[in-house]
Amino acid sequence: ELLARISNQVRLLQMRRCLKNAQAELEVRVAERTRELSEANQKLQREIDERRQAEQSLRESEERFRVITENIGDLITLLDDKGGRAYTSSSYQRVLGYSPEEMQAIAPGDLVHPQDAARLQRDPASQPAEFRAHHANGSWVWLEASSHPIQWRGKNFSVAIARDITDRKREIGRAHV
């Protein structure tokens, strides 16, 4: 019976040692995993912060673009390679009386005075081009326009910029009278 007790005590000590070793190993693994998770969490937090900063920069850039395009006097149009309007500035409302939405339905050449359209067809490379455009109220507005080809999103576009030169044309006309 003494031998059995001693044998039990030895097994119990061995089991305690084994449990202590297992516990120590587990604590090391938990500490390693905790460190890995902490590093991953820090990395994710940096990525979140970078994304927030990028989103803030994008919002500021969009706001800057909107402020410029909504307040500029020039007409700005982004035309795709088929002549469709991908963007029309709000200045069309002030200069020609058409909203950007209305301009989407109007082909770029449809507002050009017939005499000027014929001249522009004879010399399409003339930059900047001067021509009369039809105002929504029925009058004609003199514009000076130029366009430049660009690549955007892997596609060909043209940025057309025009300004109202009606007052300048009137002054020139008065000077020649």
C-alpha cells in the first residue's frame, strides 16, 4: 500500500509538471498570438486612418472642383469620343440659358449659328474658334471656344472651354462704325 501511495504521488507530481509545462507553453502561445493580433490591429487602424484621410482629401478635392465649376464664367464641357456630353458646367445656365441637364440632350453643334457652322466646318482646326451660339431666349451669344483632347479612364475625351465674347464683339463693331 505504501508503494501504491508513492507511485500515485510520483504520477501526481509528473502530471503537475506536465500541466505546468503545458500551461507555460500555452501562455507563450497566447502571448505570441496576442502580440500578432495587436500588430494586426495596429496595421488595420493605420489602414483605416489612411482611408479616412484619403476620403477626406477626395471630399475636399470634389468640393474645390464643384466651387470652381459652379462659379466660373467659362463654359466647360467634357465630350466623349462620340460627341456625347460626359460633363457640362452649370455656367451654361448663366451664359446660354440652358441647364446642364438640358445641355445633355443637345448635340454640341446644334446651337451654332448656321453661317458660323459652315465656316467652322471649312476650318475645323482653327483654335480658338469664334462663333455665335443660340441662347434659350432666342438671341445669339458670341463665344470663343477651344478644345483639347485628353485621356480619362482609358478612353478618349475632349475638354471644350468657351467664353462669352458678345460684349467684346459689340465694342469692336462700335469701333468700326
